[in-house]
Amino acid sequence: MNYYENPRLAKIYIERDRDMIEGRRSMPEITYEPRGDSLHLSDVGDLCLLQPFFRRTMSYVPPLDTESLVVFTRGRVFERAIAIEGKPICVDGIWMTIDDAEPPDPFKIVEIKSTEWGMHFFDPVEKTPQWIERGMGYCYGHGVTEMGLVVFFLSGNKPDFQPRRGESYPPKGTPIIKGGVRAWTLEFTQEELDANWLEMLRRKDLLISAIESGTPIDDNEILARLPVRVWKNGKKNYWLCNGCRFRGMCHITAWKEFGVPAVA
Ligand code: SF4
């Protein structure tokens, strides 16, 4: 894989945003199409396979809390402010929808993301590998080996929720910025895309057999992908679980909170 920052791509989307805010363009459509039970790349390419399992097997799905609602809406509004979603396609039983039906040349695929990560030290491969995996899935499905990634930084260069040692916010000599946009070009080899797709199919099969049997996916499989921050005292923070709507009923959360080891 090869990736590099693409300021020209960022500028194109900043100008689209400017046109909308200054009344030269309207983007009225922000609703999600109902997805039913079909499996999406966002299910198999996300960080926890238990979430789509619970969504499809529980008779009562808890509502999103207010914080999650606001965060999801914010991201959705940003995506829709600057692009019209592509038509869904299905590849090997996995549905996928690209963020922009009319991406700028030379791209056929541009993914649009928003995040609370601080913008100056952000590296998409290091910080958000799940975006890369999903992006590779889109490339595989659409038969291309290159894509654009546009990221809206909702907190600008203010401290993010996971600063690394040695990183000061904002960087020395830099004024505080409350919001910003960066973009990258991502290039993959066909072998990388094929291998990534095999992994997506493996997860799809895991998910389908779990749903059909009503038995949750193996805990080690889940814990291997759950993002974790380890504090100096050794305590672990599985931050994805903090805002998860299934937290109150998820056995993995119960184990973590009640101290029963789930991983050898
Ligand atoms: S609480 Fe954590 S492990 Fe359980 S479904 Fe939610 S994100 Fe996954």
C-alpha cells in the first residue's frame, strides 16, 4: 500500500462545502435508505462484529443514546453536505455504498469521514485502520486500485481523545484551529485488495453462521479487533464499548466490568 497527502483533493471538497454554505448549491438529502437484514461492508468491515449480530438477533434493539445520535448525525450531515451517495452494489453477498457518486478526477471512489482526532498528527493508516479496510473493500467491489480519503476534523488541532507522548496541542507556534480538512490518496496492489476481500468474506461467513445459529461470534475474534487503550497502570479502556447501544446487555462488556477474563 502507498498513501500520501493530497491537498488538491481537500481543496475541492472545501470548495464544495463553501458553495453550499454560501448558498450556491443545495444538498437536501441526508436520510439513510432502510437497509433491512442485508449485510453491508460497514457490518463486516467495522470494529465489532457483535454489533451487527445483536442488531439482527435481538427482539429489542436499544435506541441510540443522545451523544451517539449527535455524533452520527454530525458525520452524516458533513458527508451529505459535500457529496451525493452512490447507488448500492452487491459483491459476493456484501452490499456497499460509496460516499460520492461524482468524485473528482482521477478518482472513482472518494470516502468522506469526520472525526474528533486532532488534525495535525493524524495518520489514517495508524489511527483508523478500519477506514482503510473498508476503503479496500470499496476498491475491490468497484474494480479500482486507487481512492481518495477526505477527512473533516471536527475539533481542528485541539487535543484529541488519544494524544501520544511528545505531541503537543496545538503544535508549538500554531494557533488553535477549531476545524479543518485534510485528504489523502490511497493506492493498493490487486493482491492487497484480494487478500482484504477474503478477510471480509471470512467475517461475513462468521456473522451469517452466528446469526443463523443464534450463537455469538467467538470472544477472541471480537477482542482481537476491539480498539483498546492501555493506561500506564495497565488498565484497559475499550472505548468503542463506551458509546455502544448494546453495552448494557453485551457479555463482553460484562466480563470486562466484572473482571472475568475473556482472553487467555
Ligand atoms: S459493548 Fe463492545 S463488544 Fe459489546 S457489542 Fe458493543 S462494541 Fe461490541
